[in-house]
Amino acid sequence: MKAEIIAIGTELLLGQIVNTNAQYLSQQLNAIGADVYYHTVVGDNPGRINAAFQTAAARSDLIVVTGGLGPTQDDITKEVLAEYTGRKLLMHEPTLESIAEYYAVRGLTMTDNNARQAMILSEADVLPNDNGMAVGVALTHEGKHWLLLPGPPREMKVMFERYAVPWIQSRNGSAEALYSITLKFSGIGESALEQELIDLIDGQTDPTIAPYAKDGEVAVRLSTKAPSQEKAEAKLQPTIEAIAGRVGRYLYAERDIPLEQAVVEWLQQTGQTVAAAESCTGGLVGQLLTSIPGSSQVYAGGVISYSARAKHEQLGVSEETIAKHGTISSETAEEMALGARRAFHTDWAVAVTGVAGPGPSEGKSPGTVFIAVAGEAGVCSYALRLAGDREMIRLRAAKSVLYRLWQHLKEGAAGAGD
């Protein structure tokens, strides 16, 4: 079943609100075997809404419409679909009674326009609104299935899950659901990862392989259709193993979680702790780690040592090192990490120092960053050349130091198992 989502509302086109309904509905429809092919957004204009309906009916089997079911004059979704399908608008008395009762219980006067929310199309199925007033509509016209859902997400989601899903499934037969798994990578860029997997991507049939990037992380989504979760996992596993065999050293999770969550969870599982010494990232490493629930068990604290004096006095970076190599150097990063580990008495410590920009510093260009990881076995440093604006460089530097920490944790676990 080919599905299309039409969101109605001029406020969406003006950017006043974000169309989160389309994201939610795409996920839910694919999960029940309805393939979403198109997203459409149209303003509160009857001619343009009608044109959108005509286009959708020509190319899709299921059209899910959100918005335009309220009480005001610009809420015209039902009117336009009634005209398009040649059906009458009728009053749904149970919904009208429910709306009237709502106002009566609160001692309020119900205005006449609120009755618009109780209108339905003739020969249509009613989708009750358990969280609001505007009733939903489901109907089949000339072989095409239509769903009209309210725009407010708290109303739409409940109506969709409780009433629309069974209605769709009753008309979609034994369609297989779409199952997906997301592999998360760090330490490698999207283009480099794609090059490693290019033959798999070019030759994909089932499962499908889709790489996409976020700053400091890359994801690969694997998807397949199957009658059950168990059978889907069996179909996906050979591709997961093929990918891991090539780029497993960068694979930090087989689920869609951020790198900082993978680090925190690993530290929690092994009972280890970490501290951070930050310069150009200004506390971003600590912010990422503490955004994860339970991070207080593993993150002891951090020092934001922006100046040379702070690096020396707070972290014990020697004046000789600073004078000889500068604050932006691998040597300084290593002493920062060692100083943080010493100060917080942790198993691990990370450090980052560099030039976030926009201008150079100490003769080094923006994007020049040095990071270090200190542990029981000693300290390692890494030189980075990062691209982007100031905020991008800071984020990529923070993600890079977390990736190196994750790498050390992984290597330590492998060594413990030998």
C-alpha cells in the first residue's frame, strides 16, 4: 500500500510550527506495512487543498491528512474532501453532544462554530477524538483510502493509534511490516564510510542500506520487510556482519543512540569513571556526557582551562611545556589529561585544546585541535584538522575525544578478555 501524508495549515508553510506529525506518521505507517512515498504541505486554501487531494489520489493508495478539522473558518479539510468525493457533510450527533457537555460542565457558552468539529462525511467511518473535540474521518472513495486526523499532535497520535491503525490494517491485508536497525559510527566521515561499503550499497535489494550523517557521527539504516521481528532480524544479520567486518572499528552501537550515551553506558557496565579537561570546547564534553541519565555515576567532573595560567594552576601543565610547545599542542593536551585524572582520581580522563576560530591562535589555523586520553596505562594524544565554523569545530572536537575514549574502553575490554 502506497501512502501519502498531507499536512494542512498555512502556519506550517510560514515556519511558525514544525511538522512533527509527518515524522510520527511516517514511522507508524511504515511499521504497519504502509510505504510512505510522499509528504505534502498545503496552506488553508480550498483550491490548493483540492489540487493536493487530486495529486495524492492519482499516485497513492492511502492518503492521511492532518489539520484543518477545527472550529474556525479556515478549518476546511472536511469541506474540501466532501466536495472532491461528492459526499455530503453530516452532523455526528454523539460528538456534538460530547462537545456541548464539555462546555456545560465548565459553565461555558458553546459558540455555534464549535459544531463544525462534529461534522463527518456521509458513508464514512468515525474516528473518535479521545483528547479533543474534532472528530476524525475514515473513508474509501474510488479505491483510495482517506484518513482525516486533527492537527494537534496529542489528539492526532491517540486517534491514529487507537482507531486509524485498525482501520488501515483491515484494508491492507497481510502486509509485512517494515523493520529497521540503525548502526552508529564515529571516527569516520560519511563519504569515507560510504566508500568502504559502496559495493554493498550499489548492490542492495533486501535489506536496503542508507547512510546518513550527523556532526561527529554517521549512521547506516538497514531496513527490511518481514512478518515478524524475529524473521526481520534473521534477514538483517548477514548484512550487519558484512558491514561490521569492514568498518567494525568505528561501529559504536547497533541502535540509534548518540556517542556520549555509548560511552556512559560502557563506563557504567565496567564500573569506571572519567573526568575532562577542556579548553576550546568550553565544557561541551562534560555537557554531552551529563546529558545522559545516570552519568553522575561515571562522570566525576571537569575543568574548563581556557587560559595558559588555568592550565598550569588547575591542571599542572608545566610552564616549560607551554613555553616550548604552546597551549595548542599534543604535549599540552597530554598534561591536561593527566592533570584531570590526578585531580578527580578517575580511571580515565580526556582533554581537548585547539583553535575553534574564527581567527588563528598561536600561529595555528581554526580547526587545529589536539585531544588526549589518559588511563592507567598512560596517555595518548591525537592531532585533528577539523572543518566548519566555530560551533561546528567545537562539537566535532568534543565528539572526537569521546570517540577516542570509547576506542580505549573497547581495547581495554578486549585486552581483559585475552
